[in-house]
Amino acid sequence: MTAAWVRAGDSARNSIILQRPQTILLGAALALAAGCAHFTPQPPAPERTAAALEARSLTTPEFQVFLHTNLSGRLLPGAPMAWDFEELFLAAVYFHPSLEVARADWAVARGGERTAAGRPNPTVSAVPGYDLTPQGATPWFPALTFDVPIEVAGKRGYRRAQAKQLSEAARWNIAAAAWQVRAGLRTAWLDLAAARARESRLAAQLALQEQVVTSLEQRQAAGALAATELLPARIARDKTRLDWLEAQRQAGEALTKVAEAVGVPVAALGGLTLDARLAEAPTAALPGADGEARRQALLGRADIRSALAAYEATQAALQLEIAKQYPDLHLGPGYQFDQGDHKISLSLTAELPILNQNQGPIAEAGAKRAAAAARLLALQAHVIADLDRAEAAATAARAQLTALDGLSAAQQKQQAAVAAQVAAGAADPLDLLTTRLELGLSELARLEGRVKLQAALGALEDAWQQPLAALRPELIETSPLSRQTKESNP
């Protein structure tokens, strides 16, 4: 009876011992499940996103908060909102899809940083062994084996450095994308300003030609002019009318391009006051490409900073592959219950680098570093070419506009002289109309020169990737709203 009781007690104790590992594993599994992330399906909804794009507006409260926060007091309380280029650029920063893509890519890169910072998890193996020829108290001999990886040679640090540099490259790509958005908006904005200015001048030119045709028709009716002499004036008037209608079409098309560059439907610009006026030519010298300025462009542009970070990422990747020559260690503590005995074991495992010393991945990582260096060099060469081309174009456009200014000044003097002669009765009023038409043509040519110069200045700004107003504030005409703010806040 006593022996039976002892055997029953041993059996109960063995049962508890056998169940305890299962209890521990079950508790660990439940704890892990509680801390795990869960998948939430987010199916694409093109109908909803399309409706949201169509409903975008520059008057939403959320965007207005963003706008007023970033304008830093440039808007006067209660002042009417006149949208100039800088304010629309803020709208593009808020709405443009390409910047959303760049921000999403940065979020992915930051997730990579978190992944690289993680340590490898240990593993556990449960082996429920059974003895088919039992001789002891129980035929079961379960075992638990753990595998604890130990990284050596600083591999985790190199992974983190690589992920950090990739994240930095993605962050600079946001700034590079913003500059591309700014360049596209500036081109569309300049097209709008040029088309509106051209439309205004052509309307004035058309009014003058109407007067010329009316005067000639009166002379023809009086018998002082042949019909063939009236025909060229009518053809010139009709051609100007066609040019005027074309300028209106260009203005409408440019407005749609402005909306596209901002990232909103064109209806969102309806009802807004767009201060799209063509800036006058700068009076100061254009910024030159001295050594320090060129150095800033070659080292400080967003795309170059991104390429530098990408190169540093390849450096860290090469260091990681070199460190992989040294095998990681695996510490394997184990426990086994065998025939009533509690056994503890400890193993140490390492890969033997006798057949492969990771030379292939090392060579691949070295080649990737060389490719990143080549891309950086090519980008810097492209920046140098952009700087040279933009500076040459700006200088040439400046010289051309100076010549057009001289021609316009000479024709203004001629118009004044003819007006004086008409007032004195020494010249025909039709001569004054003709002189005013010639001056109008000169002003149209001068307008095209101003457009070319502003386009060249925009290309120069893109090459520097720095607003020209920051280099030379007198280069760009400030908006009336900005001037009003400065006058009210001396």
C-alpha cells in the first residue's frame, strides 16, 4: 500500500513536471499574441479618392491653418487674399501628389530604421520524446532547447547606419520633389502672367488699329483714299484680333497648368484673385558663379544631399558584408526530463567559414558603392552644366532686354515728337496713331524679352535650388501684399 502510494505520488509529480513546460509555452504564446500587430484591410477606393481630389479647395479650414502658419505674418488681418507665387507654392506643398509619394517613401525608410534596430529573436524547440522500451518511472523524456543568437563584429550597428542613411536620402528626396514642384509651378505661373500681359497689350493694340481703320474708312468715304490702301490696315487689325484671341486661349490653358502644378482642380482657383503679374527686369547684377556659391550648389542641393546619403548607405552596406565574414554565435541552453532526472545542457554553435568567406556579397557591395559614387559624380557634372547654362541664358536674356529697352525708349521719344507736331498742326493725326502702333509692337517685343529673362532667372533658381530672392532680394519683385505688410510693419 505504501509503495503504491509512493508510485502514485511519483506519477502525479511527473505529470505536473510534464505539464509545466506546456503551461509556460502557452503563457508565453498568449503574451506574444497580445503584443502582436493585427492586419486591418484597406482596399483601394478609387471612387472615394477621385471624389476627394475633385473636392479639393484652397478655402478649407485645414489648409487655411497651414497657410497662415507658414506665411509667418505676411497676411494682414482682414486683408483680401491675393494669391501670388509664393502662396500658391505653399498650396502645392500641401496638395501636390508627388510630395505625398515622397513623404510615403520616407515613412517606408523610417520603418526600415526600426527594422534594422531590431535584435534577432531567440528560438525554442520542444521535443516530446517517448521511450518504447520503458524501464524507469515514465516512458516520457521531453526536452526544451533554446537558440540565442549573438551577433558579432558590429553587424547590427552597420545595419542601423545603412538604414539611417537610406532614411536621410528619402528625407532629402522630399526637398528635391518640392523643388521639382516649385519649378513646374513657376513655369505655369510665368505662362499665365505672360499670357495675361500679352492679352492686355494686344487689346490696346487692337483698339489703336480699330482707330486707324476707322480713320482710313472715313477718308475713303470722302474719296481721299483708295480701297486698296485700306485693305492692309484691315488685315493687320484682323491679325491682331486673332493674336488677342490666342492670348486668351493661352491664359486659360496656363490657368489649368497652374492648377495642375498646385495639385487641385482648376475649379479650385475660380473666384480667387491671382496676382500673376510679370516682374520687371532686375536692376542689379545677376548672381555670379563664384567659388563659394558654386560649392554651395554642388554640396547643398537637395538631390546632391540625397545622393551623398545614398553613398553613405552603400558604405555601411559594405562594412556589413565585411563584418559577415565573422560568423555569429548561437548559444543553445537546453533542458530535458529523462527518467526522473533533470538534465541541463549548453551548446555553442558557429558557422565555419571554410568554403565561403562572404566574398561574393562583399564584391557586390563594393560595386554598389562604386556605382553610387559614379551617380554622385554624374549628378554634380549635371549641376555644373545647369549652372553654366542658366547663367549664360540669363546674361543673354538680360542683354537682349536691355537692347529692347533702348528701342522702346527711342520710339517713345519719337511718339512724343509726333504728338507735338500734331498739336502744332504740322503732322497728320494718323501719323500719331501709326507711331503708337509701332510703339505697341515694340512693347510686345519687350514683353517677350521680359518673359525670356524671367524664365532664365527661374532656371537659375532651379540650378541653385535656392530662391533668387534669398541670393539677391532685388532680383524678384515682391508681391503687393508683401509690400503692404512691410509698410505696415516697418
